[in-house]
Amino acid sequence: MEQFGWFDGKEARIQRSGGMINVYYGGRYGNIPGDGHGHVKATGGPLGENIVFWRLPDSEGGHVIVDNKFTIMNGNDLRLRDHLTGLF
């Protein structure tokens, strides 16, 4: 299922599949591969209780700031719902 909304104030494309949520945001050409977009993966709950991977868009340095190897780690308090707004 694909939706659109906002992630940290940038337009975002949100894909939900099998308990995983992928958010692509901040790219130059509609968040397509190779356009410098940021990428967030979250698991748990309808809006992603835990962020397990987060790469900033190129415009913010492109650094990976969360990489839990796609598993939930104790103490991970980053929640997708705290950053995601305006789903449409």
C-alpha cells in the first residue's frame, strides 16, 4: 500500500508491507532511487513504533543515523509517528 504525507516537513512517499513501513522523503525528483532522497524503515504498529533504519537525504548530508540491522533493539525510542504527518 502506498500513501503520501510529510516527514520532518518534507513531502514523503510511504509504503506499507508485511509489518514494515518505508518512508522516502526529501529527494529532488519525487523520491525515486538515485535522486538523493532520505529513507526510513520502521516496524510495529500502524504508524511504525520503532525506526530501525534512517538515512538522511543528500541535502542534509546523506548520513545513516540509525541502523539496527532491521531488528528492534532495546532502548530504541525513535518513533516514526513523531516525524510523520499529513498522510493523504
